[in-house]
Amino acid sequence: MRLILAAALALASGGALAQVVNHDPPVQAIMATAVNPGALAFWAGGNDPPDDETKADARIRWAEAVKGAQVMQAKGKALLDHSRPGPWNTFAQLMVDTAKAGEVAAKAKDAPKAFEIGGQLYDACNGCHKTYIPSPPRPD
């Protein structure tokens, strides 16, 4: 749960996200419809399960984590098609590579490994956001 909360807060800084992608609708669509939900689904796999999670619920959670990792791979490749100056491609490729490892961990239902990889995925996302999303203007 702790990684999902941290990630959700980072991803939820939508005002900042909107600043960079409003002028880039294809990237905005990739982020809003695929990357953010995919990341959250993957991160759920590596977090502590809910206390009342049934075996059926766990299967669903891990299946969604696998799908999330697969989405992150596909959309990381799509982001490469929207290259820009600086380390954009490096961050996008890091997302692809990290998500590949995440898919393996999720298929194995290896929560500690998925949590570790989730942190690496967060670092890739956060590094890109820090580089490409301008800080919102501060009120005077």
C-alpha cells in the first residue's frame, strides 16, 4: 500500500502533468489512459495485500499487475515515438526494461521483487516528470 500511495500522490500532481501534455495530446492520452492506470495496477502487485484479500482476489490483483507491466512496456515503446531533446528516450526505455522485469515478478507473484521493481519504475517515471513537467507557477 505504501508504494501505491506514494505513486498516486506523484501521479496525481495532475496540474503539473497537464502543463506539459496539454500541448502534446498524444502523450497526454498515453499517460492518462494507459501509463498511469498501468503503473497503479503493477504497483498493487508489490504492495501488502488487503487484510481480507481472498485467494480469488489475489489472483485478480496479480493478473492486473501482469497486465499493468505489459501496458507499461507497450506504452514506453509508444513514448519513444514522441521523442524530444534530453533524456526522454532513456526514461522511456527504462520504463520498458523495468516493466519487463516487473512482468516476470508479477507472473511469479513475487511481492518483494515486484515492490523493488516498482520502486525502480517509480524512479523512471519521477525522473521523467522532473525533467519534462515544469513546476507550476507560485502565487505571488
